[in-house]
Amino acid sequence: MASQTSPASVRSSAEIPLRPAKATRKDAGVRNGRIPIASHRPSVPGGRFAPSAFVGEAVPFTVAAFREGHDRIGVHLRLTSPSGVSTLHRLRPLEDGFDTWQVSVALLEQGTWKFRFETFGDDYATWRHAAELKIAAGVDPILMREMGARLFDGAAAEKTRPADERAALTTAAHTLRDESVDDDAALVVVRDPGLARAFADRPAVSLHTLHEENTLLVERERAGVGAWYEFFPRSEGAERMPDGTVRSGTFRTATKRLPAVAAMGFDVLYLPPIHPIGEVNRKGPNNTLDAGPGDPGSPWAIGSAAGGHDAVHPALGTLEDFRAFVDAAAEQGLEMALDLALQAAPDHPWVTEHPEWFTTLPDGSIAFAENPPKKYQDIYPVNFDNDPVGIRTEVLRIVQHWIRQGVKIFRVDNPHTKPLQFWEWLIRTVNAEHPDVVFLAEAFTRPMPMRALAQSGFQQSYSYFTWRNTKTEIEEFFASISDETADFMRPNLFVNTPDILTEYLQFGGRPAYRIRAALAATAGGSYGVYAGYELYENVARPGSEENIDNEKYEYKFRDWEAAEAAGDSLAPYLRRLNEIRRAHPALRQLRGLHLLGSDDDAIVAYAKHLPAALSPTGESDTIIVVANVDPHSARETTVHVDSELWGLPRGHDYDVEDLVTGARWTWNEHNYVRLDAFAEPVHILHVKARS
């Protein structure tokens, strides 16, 4: 067993000296240890899969622990890093009435960690509690003093304790036995904070109980933290020719857009499928069935005579051009994410080479994709049951092919329409060789399959965020993602997609775009924006939640620079949001979002706090977000804040600075706020330390 950890393994305010893991006898056939536990976290419901976290995430380890009677107990967490370094951390009781104990630790090493809880009788805490009451009341004072002296004698004999601590314990034992020392003076020893600290670090342990060892998968930081930007490379640099036809943008022309994306502060660039697009049943503008000769078709209708999932659309360039594009993005600090859509156009090579991979209908035709009332005549879904081995082999080959081209993030299209066991196998197989590869599930589906995909290995997931717009909806959603599902599911809070233009954005005007971006950027570790959001593109195809003239079916021509110069772009606000995220590690955490009260049904308020001991900067970081989620009004209300969240007693003043506007205020427990949706609908407040 390794000894004390190196500073690079964990960050914790409750780490104590490592001690041997010795347990008391356990009775045969009895599941409970001498001092039992009832439940613990992190965990995954059902126990089939390991919980997960990302490097640097402050993970709360929580357990319910108790014993019979009134004697005090203690709880330790023993962590073993993937490299075999063990550390010990002391949990604190939450005093919630449910015997809950907790400690938060930031894990800094990627890989599979082991953890177990250890419970024990805390003999010092038991004696101190009884001695303080009894000696003060004159009940058995001599007996209580002798019991304390013997406790100190035993601790002083432990050679693992520092010499000055052992000397202090010996002196304390002598004082308690000294008949010339009255009980009031003895109580000074009982209440000595120095002795309490000594026993906190090295407790007097009895009935030491080791509980079951568990595992926790810690993945790279990008698995949990990132600002994503999506664009169609064919639109970037596309030109309308004099004859009305359009010359497609290419990887080379799209490269010119990379500095602007990076300047907005994004760190992941997500591309829709870049493969050849089918000619058969190609969709025209706005999902019509009458594509013209110049219509580019949907990138999700993958495959033609030019190739399939391992090929690049000839209009975009070559595989070499794509690799150069990936390298150019990396030079700008952008990591590439590629769409993985396991489906085929009717003229995909798979259809002739492997017709068994599709569903043949009684009339001999192949079933096309449907999501009623939507129909996708240009797409054949894969049937995973006719040749599961062959399909697995092919998909693994495709993923490995793109990994070799420099792609380490895959946004998976509609994974809930494929067998769950397939994804469990694929992600486990890929991550065994490439642990840095991240899979994002685009699964807008029911809660159970959405959660099951996350439990089976997907590092990130789309979520219901886009449709949670009222105060009640937002609070319930934020509470769920930051606590209930945080041990296994990491939502990526996209504000829009090529498929999703919500009514809130359609009719909320420019304030709606500002509000949703601020909520997404501050509530979760990862969020995303589809190009055009910064231009407030809000006109939907009638009767739908999709943009009219949808970019899935045609080229888009946008003048980014002119819009920003005219003040008609949200880009400066997005840039500021991403600057704030990078400067404040509390905002890069998923767990630990605390909802705050407000007296208005449209004002959402929440706080995030990262203690100094858990922060990469070594300084505590506290952010309060207050948002007016009604994009049509100005609202005035009182926001109620419990400053004990960051260790400040209630009733004390503190200073806050709005990180967007620079305004400063002095706040306390109850604070007046006015938020005008047409001016500044959201406060992002940094709690400033007072000297």
C-alpha cells in the first residue's frame, strides 16, 4: 500500500494521515458491519455500472452511517488512485436528521479509482461529549477525568503521532489526574481545541468497520467541461455564382472561420456529418421531397457512390484537407467533435454490400426512417439484429478510422434508436484503447432510456434543457442534473440545434437569446451553441420547432463581421460568458448548484461555490446567478441568500460584482434586484472576499 498521496492526486480539505485498514470481526452470514452504513454516493441506481466524474471535479462522497445508543462515531473515506496511491479523508456529519456524512474531494488522476467507507467508534468524541456534561454537572467527575486520562495515555503511546502532540497528550492526562486541579480547570482540558484537532487527524478508533470497496471512473476534463460551437463547413465560404448555383464551402474555406469561433471562447467545434450525401430521395429546402440539381441534401443522409461513413464529401475536400482542418482548429485551441450517425442513404455502399443490415418490408422495399409525424425518406435506419457481429465490426472500424484522423469526440445521433447493449460494448471497447475519447448522446427521449445511455458509458448527453423555460421548470431541472443524476449523467446544455428552435426563442426576442445563453453557460459544466444563434435567427418553419430555410437542407450565407459591427450579434456576450467560465472554476462544476429563493415567479436564482481547498487556483470561488426568465418584462424582487454556503455567517454584509456590467453592490441575506429583460436580464455575480 502506498503511503501519503502526492499533491497531484487529490485536492481535499479533510485529508488526514493514512492508517492501516484493519477491521473488526464480521459475523458469517451477516451483511452489516459492526457500525453499519445504509446507503452511499457516488453510485448508480441498480449497481450494475460504476459512477463517473471528470478530472478536477469536486465529488461529494456521502454515506448514511449510525450505531446503537449514544456513543459517537466517525467515518473515513479511503481512496486509491489508478496509480495505486491511497489517501484517507474524514467525513463530517451533515446534521440533517438522517445520519448523513459527507466529504468532497477533487480527483486529479484519470482512470478507475477505488473507494470505500470506514466507520468506527470515535472514543475521544464519545468521552468529550459525556465529560463536558457530567463534569460541569458534578456527576462522576473523578471517573470521567480518569477515563480521559487513560484515553490520552493510549494516544500518547502511538509513535505515529508527532512528538509535540504526544507531549501535549501526556500533559493533558497528568492534568486530569492531578487532584489539585479543580473540575473547572479540568473542563479546560476537555474543551481544548488543540486536543480536538489532534484527534480529528488521528482519532481514537474502536470497532473499526471496513465496508465494501467501490469504483469510480474519472475521465478527462473535456468529458465534463466544454463550450461547444456547431457549424456546417459547407456553409462557411459558400458562394452563390452568377448563374444562381452555389459553390460549396470547403474545409479550407471553413478554416477562415476558426479564429472567430475561438475568439468567442469556445473550445469544442462540432461538425455535422461530413460524408458523401445520398442522391436517391434527396431532400430539398425545408425538408421537401423535390430537391433540385443544386440542392446539397441533408448531411445525415449518409452515403453515395462517392463513399460511406469513412469518406469525406468531395465538395468539402479530401481526407488530407480534413486532417489539416483538425490541426488548424487545434492551433486555435479548438478540439474537433464529429457526428456519428449510424444510418444510410438509399445509395450508401452498405445497401448493396450488406442488405441484411436493414429492414426489408413485405413488398420488398427497405424501411426508411420515421419519427412521427416526421418522415426521412432519404435515410435507412440500421437493423442491429440481423448481423450484430458484422455491424459491430464495421462501426468499430469507422470510429477507429476517425480517431486516427485526430477526432476524440463523437456526437452520436439518436443513440436511443439503437440497442443499449451495442453502445455499452462500443464505448467500453473504444475507451479501453482510447480513454480520452468522449461520446455525446443526442438522445431527446424518455427519462429512462436517456439515463440508461449515460449509465452505459456515454460521457455526455443532450437534455431537456431547451424546453425548460419557466422558473419552476428550470429549478426542477437544475436540481435534478446537479444532484439526482450527477453521479452518472453529464448534460450538455445546448441552447439550440439545427432541429430545435423553441417557441421561447421564436417569440422571446433578443432577450430570450441572452437569457438562455447565460443559464446554459453557468448551470452546467458543458453547453453548446449552433451557428446562427448569435445572429438571433428566430423564424421557424410554420407549425414546427425548426428554423425556416433550415441549414440541414441548404447552404446558409451569413456575414458575421457585419452583424457584429452593426451591434446585431450576440457574439460579444457569448465571448464574455466564456471568459467568465474560464476565470471561475465554480462554474465548471456540475455538482453543487444551490437554488436560492426569490419572491417573483420569473426570477431564478442559484449559487455555485468551490472552496479554496478544492479549487485549482487555491482560492475559493463563489458565483451567484440571478435571471429574469420572462423575456418580455422588467422585474423587481427580493433574492434570499444563505451566505453560510461559503462560510460567512448569516446577517453579515458581503460585496458582489456583476461580471458582465462591472456594477458592484453590498449584499446581505435579503437583496433587492431589478432585472430588465430589454437591458440586462441576468446578473452573474462574483462574491468578493472582504479583507
